[in-house]
Amino acid sequence: MATSSLTIDIQALSHWYGKGSTRRQVLQGVDLQISAGEVVLLTGPSGCGKTTLLTLIGALRKVQEGDVEVFGQQLRGAARGQRQRLRRRIGMIFQGHNLLRCLTAEQNVQMGADLLPNLGYRARRDQAREWLRSVGLEDELGKLPHDLSGGQKQRVAIARALAAKPQLLLADEPTAALDSGTGREVVELLKRLAREQSCSVLMVTHDPRILDVADRLVRMEDGRLYQTIS
Amino acid sequence: MLIRQPVRLAVALAGISFAGILMFMQLGFRDGLFDASVTVHRLFDADIVLISPRSTSSVSMAGFPRRRLIQAMASPEVEGITPVHWNLLLWRNPETLGTRSILALGFEPGHPLFTDPTLAEKAKLLTQKGRVLFDEKSRAEFGPVAEWFREGRTVESEINGKRVRVAGLIGLGASFGADGNLLTSSETFLDLIPNTPSGSIEVGLVRLKPGSDAEQVAQRLQSQLPDDVTVLTKQGFIDFEQNYWRTSTSIGFIFTLGAAMGFVVGCVIVYQVLYSDVSDHLPEYATLMAMGYKLNSLLGVVVREGLLLALFGYLPAYAAGQGLYLLVRNATQLPVAMNTVRAVSVFSMILIMCMLSAGLAMRRLVDADPAEIF
């Protein structure tokens, strides 16, 4: 397949919200290609469709028009089971940390590792610890999300996303809730860990201070994409 | 996940336990009633029982000619017979002097009546006229007869206005139909009810030779004897009585309905708890779905939650059920006790209740749209 070197290949993707007279187009013929191991930052004013694009790539939403291929798999018309299997290969980091409140940091990360096949409980736990160590939280293993600071929670979320060994990482403003110092730290970490696993990253951000970590910048306005070479 | 909300957990468990206790009590009463209605029936030393076709239950036994019982003797399988008089009589409480109806059985003291071997000895006391054996398990409203008798006092009272003396105590047990029992000789019995037609009895006990097929003999006797008598096996006699209480009174229905109410109440409580729990954690479930967890494995979490609720709600219900049965036994003298069948059936009801509620709560989970969490 010609597109196999590309992690993401989007052609003429359009998306609408609502029905009838309230129907509103949020994506208008978006084209985007991301190759393996590339770090792409997506910026743009709020409400321009960034998050919608992310959820479409993450197989969380049905594709309405256009082609979205992730890992060479066509998402338009994909069944629920196929999308669910695909999601296992995609790591996601959300605006909020979305950790499970009743699980410790370690258990939360383990939830990510649990998705890997053929791993015993002990191996998954060791992996979870390893990931927490690499995000600098080796001392907070047994703490509940409630007892962690915002930056720590976001780092646990990153560890959880990476523990599932994704080939693609989607991040929606991972630094939104963090101060600039911590935000910078988190993004650097994200990039370094993604590099180590040769995982592509697509990150939505408003934060101008972290733009320099990207291989490529993409700007979105009113549902259209504008490529910027950085 | 409920563990993080101890109050909600407690409410859930209390609700389930309450439903369980309700079901235990209602079913316990119902079964206790059916058992209690045949306490005396079970004791008879008989393979086949003859009653009048006009008899409907132990509280309204009609007479039939004693000759029929003697005719039954003609069958080669029959080993012995005992004619029994059976009626509800008014017993005067020797302490308060109030009257209350008591089930009286009259028989020839020399004949076997109950399978209990100690009775034969006590029956000799009845040969004297005006003597009765009083059931010490009768309800307290009949007066402190057993206590007085054990203290060595001479206990005398009136039945239907005639003086009788308590010659001994027996242990039978109260039933819904009769709050107390007493035994007396046929002679005394006829004396107490003088207008009984001569040669009329209410119950005829037939004992068969060992190895005889009671079912078969009963059928043959029924066809041989005139239709002014009904021939039943002992089990048939018991069923006849229980069937009356089950079908001809509202009692069985009421208690079954009560148990059903408990079931419904439990369902509502568990559903509420599981539903709000699922709703509270919807973003987390959605996150797991976004991470690639299967919907089924998340549904499994809810099912397990329901399962644990069922288990931990059942245990206190079982314990409380035992305690309440004890209470009821002491208060009513009814044979209400825990049995395996009921313990298992209440548990399966609770399990069904929790699973049903979990199933309903799951519909909320299907709404968890992973796209909403961004």
C-alpha cells in the first residue's frame, strides 16, 4: 500500500454537527498527512474544529465524508469493533487528566498496560512502575489522583497513554491546566518518550511557548487547514 | 467504585438486605403456615385416611358412617384401623375463665393414633371418663395449663360447659386452623358433644401391612366403598389440608405478594444506586472506551458490582432472617424455620434483582460517548 509509511492520511475530510437548519459544517475538506515518528502541532482559535479532527482520527466519531486512514485502515464506515481495536493502538491525552479517581497512580498507568496482549499481572505492574519513573513520579506510586498536583496528574495521564505502547499519540491541549514551567516540562517529556518509541504525535495546543518542540506546525481556521513549515 | 462512597454503599446494602429480609419473612410465613396447618396430620399413625367428602379442612370436618371404616377392614392389606372424632370445641381458660376454640381429637385409648410411641402410655390415662391430654405447645391464651400441671396441681376446666380434668401433657403444636389441641377418649368426646349422631366419625385411620402400596389400596377402597366417604393416602390427607389453605384462603396469595413487593423494592433501590454510580463515573468509563477497552468488559464491571452487592446484601439478610424466624417461632408457636430451599431461592431472587438492575443501569453506559470527553 502506498500510504503505509504514513501514520495518518486524511483526504477531503468534512464534518457537520447538528441536523436540518441547525446543521453546521465544522471541517471543510481537510487534508493532512503525518508520517511515522513525526511530531505535529495543531493550533487555531477555539471552535475551529481542532478537537473534532482529533476525535475523528482517534476513531471516537464516525467519519461522515472524506477519507481518514490511520495505520492504513480506512475509518469511514468502520464498524464499532474495528474502531475499538484501532483505539488500542492510539494513545490519547485529554485536556483534563481523566484519571480514574478510585485507582492509584500506579493502577491508572496499569490500566494502559492492561491492553497489551500476553502480559502477566506482574509484568504489567513493573511496566507501570517503569513508566511512572520515566515521568519522574516514582515516589507517588500509591497516591490517588486526588492527592496529586495538576502537573503530576497530567504526567500520570501521559504515562498511562504511553504504557499501552501506542504508535500514535493524540493530545488535546495537554498543557492547558498547567503553568508554563510545568507545561514545558510535560511537553518535552512527551516528545522525548514518543521519540524513544518512534510514535507519531498530533498535539492540539494554544500555548505559544511550546511550539518549538514540533517538527511541523499546522494551523486551522474555520474548518480549513493551513500548513506552516517551521 | 462504590467503596469510595461508603454512604451509598451502605444504602445499597441496606436496601438489598431489607428486600431480602422482607422476602425471607413473607416466604417464611407462607411456608410456616402451610407446614403448621398439617402439624397434627403428619403425626397420625396411618397409611390411608378416610374422611367425609363434605369435609373441606381441619376447621370444618364433617362426619361419615363408622361402618365404612369397618368395611375397609375387609381388604387383605389392612392391618388395623382407628376411628377418630375431630372437632373444634370451646375450652375455658382455667385462669381467666374466657373461652376459646381448641381442636379436640377423640379416639379409643387402646388404639394407636400417632406414630409417637410415648402416646400409648399416656393414652391409658384417658380410660377414665372426663380426662383429656392437653397439648403443651398450645398458645398461651388457653391458660397456664402446662405450668400448673407440672407444678403438680390438679388442672380442671370446662369444655362446652362440661367439666374435664387434664390427665397429662402431649406436644403437638399450634396451627393456623387451631391454636391448641387436646386428646380425649371417644367416650368423653361424645359426652362433650352429646348430639353427635351415633356411629359417625370424622376421620378414619387405616394402617396397612408392611410392603403394601398405599396408593393402590386407596384407589381400590375408593371404588369399593360408597361415595359418602373419601379415601386418601396420608400424603393425600396432608395435601388436602394444605391445598385448602393455599387455594381457598387468601393467605398464600398475600404472602407471595408480600415477597414480590420486597423483590420490586429491592430492584428499585439497587437500580438507583447502580444507575447513579454509573452516571457519576461516566467520564471515566468513556475514558476507558477511548483507550480501547471493549464495551463488554466495561459492562462486566457493572455486572461484578451487582454481583458483589447481591452477595454482601444477602449475608445480613440471611442472619436477620434467622433471628426473626426465632422471634416468630417464640411469639406464634408456628414452625417457621430457615430451610435450604428458601435460603437458595431468596438468594437467587436477590441475584436476579441485582442483575436486572445492573442490566438496566448498563443502558446508561452505552450512552458513554468517548468523543464527549475531549
